[in-house]
Amino acid sequence: MKDELMKLKIARALCNNTKNNTKTLDIRFIDEILDIAIDGKKLNDYVKSYEVNVSELKDNIAEYNGETKKITVYEKSMCERLLVDLVNTTTCYDVNDFEKELLINSFIAQVLLHEVEHANQKRIIENENGLESSILKLCEFEISPKTEILFEKGGYDSLLEKLHIAARLFKYKVLYNELYDYAPHERLAEIKSNQEIVDSLSFIDRNNIVMRKREIRKLKSVLSGYDDTFSPTITYLSKQANEKLKQFDWYSDSEEETIKLSKEKYNLKDRMKFGLPIDKKEKQFVKEIYIDMSC
């Protein structure tokens, strides 16, 4: 019930800001979406502050820092990505002014909900037991944001220590970029935030173009990482903590056996949500749905 109320509030915020929008990135809209999501998921202990950075252009358009418990939105990066998304959509569909504005606002809201979900993942790790919590615990990075900040500010005295940290940072960043599409915490944040937007848009109009666009985006996030592997989660964790995979009762050193065990325990929807093994027929089936939905 609380989850539905949160989505209804998001729908109202989307609708109101779309009708009354005067600029692309409205700080009041950002405040409202973050307040709704943080309150709806009871994350006041995990998100202490948030800001819109207007000066930096970064690869990521927003980020959650688990050390400082802060969400940062990068305005320049957000506007660049928005433009690309808008061009792609208007090329595929004939959109009216309301749909164009709703598309922009739903994009912004999804990005914010993605970062809020990262904060929620921290809560899940600390307070819950189960498959999601177990997987997320193995995704915690070797390099913390605090370590990186200390390094950038010259917080290490020894040259040897600086070189050691620099090597670890470089390895972490290369590995992170290489494995981003397979990372369970990123896939889950993308899947959940897109689902929340789809559910919120259903309160406005189930048949509009924006709804279709977000459903395609959600399905794309579900397919993320499956292009060249039978399990994004195994691919990611095997590079991070291979031995720890053996704690899962659905895992085996044999790919065939792992698929069999996973099928016995979880349905296709849950396996794809958590990046667990699927077979070739299942992968082809979902891909065909995605192709049919896409323009």
C-alpha cells in the first residue's frame, strides 16, 4: 500500500510539472521526487542531503555516495543525455508537446529513483536476509568513495602508499567500466527505477508513447549483460569474488547444472531481475519481445 502511494505521488508530481514546466531541469521537481522516494522507502537515515551540480560535466549524470549519504545530480551531463533521449524518441514516434515534456520529466525522475535505490540497497544489505541482500553484499567495492576522496586530496603521506592506492583505483575504475552492464547493483537499480516509473505513468495514461518508451527501457535493463553471457551476476561476481559464489545453492561450476538449479528455484522473471542463469531459448524469447516493442 505504501509503495502504491509513493508511485501515485510520483505520478502527480510528473503530471503537475509537465503541465506547469518552465525549464528543463527544475530544482523544485528534483526536490519533490527525491522527497517522495526517500520518504516512501524510509531512507532518511541513508540519504542525508542532495544537490544539483551546475558546473561539472561527468560521465555519470547522478551518483549516490554511501559514505557521505549524499545524492548529486550533474546538470550539464543530465541535459546532454536528455537531448539524446529526446532526439531518439521523437525520431521513432510522433509526440505532442505534453508527451515531450512528460518524457523529459520521466527521464529525470527515473535517474533520481535509480540513485535512491542505491541508498535502499545499503539499507537492504544492513537489514535484510535473502537472495538480493546476499548478492548485494558481494558487490561492495574494494575502493570506497572515502578512499578516493582522500587520495585526490593528498590524504596519504607515504609515496609507496600513494602508489599502491593509485594502482587499486586504476584497477577498480577499469574493472567497473568493463563490468557495468553486468553489475547486479546497477542492473537492480535500473530495473526497479524503470518499473517505478512505468507504474507511476499507469496512473496518468497506460497507452501513451512515454509509457511505451519506459516499458522498452525497463525491458532493456532486464536484458542488460545477457548479450554474451548466460548470467550477468556470475560474470560480475566471478571477477570480484569467485569463491564466494559457492555460497549460493543455485550455483555450480558447471554452466548446465547452474541453469538447472536456478530454474528449479526461481522463475524466469526473478532470474532475469537478479541476473541469474537463463538458457538460450529463454534469452531468445525475451529478446524477440524487446525487438517487437522497439521502433
